[in-house]
Amino acid sequence: MTALTSWCKSIAPSTELRKWFGHDPQRWAEFNRRYCQELDANGAAVTELASLLDRGPGILLYAAHDEQHNHATVLADYMAKHR
């Protein structure tokens, strides 16, 4: 069993973006683009997560029912490209 070591709330998509997306797959590409823009502007949170991931594997949690269209998949791709 792995213990939760950190919860980086500040790296989540903004409330406005989450509400706009509404888990609508037709808005997925635009959600992905907008969330990446938010991550680009949120250097402190990205740096914090990168630091945690440098110490070992991480688990990204999400509450959406859709395993493909959720912020965790965008975040995982973003971190893979920006580390």
C-alpha cells in the first residue's frame, strides 16, 4: 500500500474550466488546450509536481467516470513533455 505524500490542489484545472468542460467529450480537444495553457501559467505547481515525481513514481487521481477524457490524462502527458 502506498501512502499519500502530497496533494497538489493548485495544479488542478480552474473551476471555470472544469465547469465549461462538463465532461463533454466533444469539448475534449479544447479542454486539453486550455488546461495546458493554465499549466504553462502555473509554473510553481508544475515545479512542485515535477519535484515530487523526481523522487519516484506518482499516482494522479481523478473523479471522472471517463478514463480517457479527464484532467489527469492531460496532466500526465504535460508532465511527460515538460520534465
